[in-house]
Amino acid sequence: QVQLVESGGGLVQAGGSLRLSCLASGRYAMGWFRQAPGKGREFVAAIGWSGRTTSYADSVKGRFTISRDNAKNTMYLQMDSLKPEDTAVYYCNARAVVNVEGATVDTWGQGTLVTISS
């Protein structure tokens, strides 16, 4: 069973930086999603299991960087030039392949709150 533990959220002023971490119980394709108050969960960034492929939502391109350290089974999200609209609960996601046909199962972390003050 995949287990995820997130850390690194907090309160910062606009223009500041934060780094989120997600410790996984193994090596998976992983990503970050966020959910702002009163809104649905949205994609932020994703990284392949090797770390060679990444993708970003347009709203965070050039400001956020996703990375991973497979020796530590940990994924990171470096968030720079933060804006008040980045305020949300950020969720770590891991996608595990569960059979030879390629079926996958998604696991979510508990979420970590990021608050950006103006």
C-alpha cells in the first residue's frame, strides 16, 4: 500500500518562497495538486518516476519547480514568487501501476496548507 507524508506548508508573504516535500513508501510517478477555498482540486505539477519528465500547470510555470530524490523516495515542490492566488491546500499524489495491463491506482497525501498574504 502506497503511503505519502507531506510537509513544508506555511504562511509567507507574496513574493516569497516555500518548499513542499512528499515522502513516499516507494518509487512512483508523482505530482502535486491543490485546492483553494471553495474551489475544486486542480493540477499543479507532475514528475515521472525517473525524474526526467515534468509538466506544469500554466499558472505556475516559471515559478514552481518539481523535483525528486529517488534515494530518499522524496518529491519536492519549490515554489517561488508566490502570489495570494496560490493559497490552497496542496496534495501530494502517487500513481502506482497495479497489474501487467497497466492499470493504475492513485494515492493522496493528507494535504498541507499554503497561505500567501498580500
